Amino acid sequence: MKKKIVKRLLSAGLVLTMSAGLLAGCGAGGGSDDGNKDQGGETGDPAHIIVTYITAGVDPADLGKVQDAVNDITIPEINVEVEFKPLSFTESLSQYSMWIGAGEQIDLMCVAFQDLKSYIDQGMIDPIDDLLASEGDKITSLAEDEDFPLYSGAQFNDQTYAVSVLASSYGSAGGFLMTKESLESAGLSYEDGDMVTLDELTDIFAAIKEANPDVYPCGITGSLPPSGYTFPSDPLGATAASGVLIGLDSTEVVDYFESEEYYDFLEHVRDWYQKGYIPQDAATTDITLDEYMKSGTISGYFSEGQEGLKNTLESNLGKECLHLMINEPYMKSVSSATNVYWTVPVTAEEPEAAMRFLNLLYEDKDLLNTIQWGIKDTHYKVVDEEKGLIERIGDPTAGTSGIGVWGDQRMVYEFGSSTKEANAEWTEAAMNNQTKGYGFAYDSSNMTNQIIAVQSVITEYQPALETGSADLESTYQAFIDKLKANGIDEIIADKQAQFDEWLAQQ
């Protein structure tokens, strides 16, 4: 079965960009285009929809102009006027429930790297089957092909609650993305893709700091905790708040935050912080990693490892970059291929229009690239239409967050060179390194309240711990104790029981 899946993925040219790499400013395999099909939108005044817009912590300066350019496309095509509602990934963990609880209009909501089931169990999002049938012809057409898992992890009790991003590669990994000149300035020589350990990164950071005292070798921000890039783990279709498998061979669900691997990472990052390798305001800054890189403040940051991420950063900086890999691509259990879902909240006032807009994101190349990269010939220019290659114009952050959470990412332009072949190789490697949970998805409905409480604790402690800002002796045990007090062990036991039952049936 595994070989068959890989073969079908490669033959279809499926190139999906995974999880935290999306938040690192991903590019995707551009060049395909289904054209700007007439949606047959309704007549009369445009329907006004409010759509969440995920950022890395800073709103693009020209987001209003990009929104206008989006509406220049959507109003004629589908009679829908879009209003973006920006917020950071970290803010989304708590803000969504507050907005919905207050009855605030949100017509289309991106649930990224969270437990989708908890939103369903709390009654915050509606099933979308009827909307897909009436307004989602492109999405439903794509979903008929098993190579495109648009509903994976989003269907419960024979109802569909979300659509996932069709991105550019399957599989997770982790590495450190940095400029080549920072290594050379310290007399170091590495090639793109070389494997390193955290101890070796310590030595690299020390050499860079000695050669460049005013530079922080390691960029980390509290809004994007990086531990997930440093060792393989599988939350089994949910999040770390309900426990994970660690490594490719384990069948034991454990507390991610109490694991040896996590504590080892915290010890390293605390050491780096104390030695001045990490910006001292990392836990609270609203400066993005790409802004830090552009200003020369940092030498690099943790990243998923795909070639498209490197190409995008090189385009932003005008400098050669490379990935030092910490682990190789691997495949987690099912959920969305990217763990990024688009949902229609119960407070939506224009659900049909929201679905028309979502559907258009899977077939309109101009719309997708406007949202992804900004306004053509203002924020970027096309250098090779056939290959789908572009170059930046001016400030790379002015027109976009650069986060690939939108539609069919195979239509998104790339920087530098095409990554289709590299993404196919990445996917094949990941499919050959599956965790023991591949194919399983945890049903968290019995633990909804506990998961909410545990996630609140994680949000409280994680930014300080994972930037090295917090003293481990006084903070770490308090974090673990508070997780236990709020029920994490009970959640893990529930997940383990479901997983054991699933394993017995395989």
C-alpha cells in the first residue's frame, strides 16, 4: 500500500508543504493553472465576508491594498467582497473561541496546527457538506481523487467540517535554515542538507558569535515555538496537548513536554539564551524571523527543511542560504496533510459566499498568488511564467505574511528555481519513514474540557521556555505540575486506549 500511495502521489505531481514549515514562510510548486473559471456568482450587491488571515506576528503593511486587489478579482468572479481579519498563529489559539463566544461575525476561519475536533465538540464550527455541494464544485472535484486528502481528519459521524490546504509536499522534518555567509564568516564549511545535532549547533553558534559579536546566531520568537523541529513526534491527528508518540517505532503515548527529548531541547535553548545566541526579547517580540534576517540581527532560524523555504529566504535576502538538517522527513498519522483546515464558524453570516471564496482559492491562480505574495508588479514580478518563478520587489513583508495556508499551493509561484522534483523526493522519503500511528486519528470528544485547560497552560509557558528566557529550575517543574493538575495524564490515557484498540485491528 505504501509504495502504491507514493507512486500515485508522484504521478499526480502532488507537492504539499507541511505543518510548521508553512509558518516559516513557505513557497510551493508553482506553474499549474486551471484558469480563472467563471463561478456564476450571484447578482446584486456583493456579499461581505470576514476571513481570518494568519500571520507570524506582524500584519503586512500593505494588507489593505492586497485586500483591495483580492476584491478586484472576487467581486466580478463570485460577487463576494472579502475583509481580512489578521491575527498571529499564537493569538488564534485563544482568540477564535473568544470571537465565536461573543457572537462575532467570522465567515471563514483557518484552524492551523490545532485540534480540529475540539472546535467541533464545542459547537464552534458547522458541517459544510451542503455548502460543498452547492458552492464547492472545484473542491469536491479534487476531493474525489484519493491523492488529494482535502477532508482527511475533517470528517466525523458522516459529516465534513473542514477543507485542508492542498500544499506542496507530504512529510515532516526539522532543520536550521541560515545564511551561508554567516558560516563562512566563522570559518565553517557546510553543505545544504548536512545533518547536525543540537550539540553541533551549539558549536556553530559559538563560532558565529565570536566572529560576529553583534549578531544573534539563533533566531527564535515566542509566537513560533521551535521544539517540534528538533525531534520526531506524532500527535496522532490532534496536538501535543493530548500526548504524542516520540520517534518512528514507539506505540506509547507520552507527555510531549515531560519527555527527555523536550527537556534536552530546553536545556540547549536556555544555554544559547544565556550565552547571547538568542535575542533577549525573543519571548515577547513582535518582530518576525524574516524581519530579523533582513536586518542582519540573526543568522538563521529553525525550519521544516524543504527546498522551497530556502529559496524563499534567499529571494528575501539576496543571499545564499542552506538547511542544516536535524532529522529526516517522516510521515505522521493522518489528519490534514498540512494540519491546516478552513472552517465555517457558527457565527458566519454569509456561509454560502464564504464557500464560494474558498472554492475559488483552489482554481484561481491570480487570486491565490495575490494573497500569497501580494500585488503583481508591486510586491513581486514574474520572471518565468512557464516555470512559475518570481522575484521580490521592495520590502518582502509589505504585501504578505508569506504563510502558505491558502487553497491549492501547487499554483503558488516560487522563488529561485522549481522545487517540484525536490518535493517529490521529500514526499517519497517521508512515506518510507512512517510513525506507528500513520493512519490513526484521535477522537478527543471525551476530553474537550481537559484539552482546553491543558492548551491554556501550554500557551502560558511555552513562549518563555522555548526561547530560553525562563529559568528551567524555577519554571519547568511548575509547567509540568500545572499540566498534570489540568488533566493531561487523563487525556493521554484516553488517547492511548483508542490507539491500542486501533493497533489491535491492524
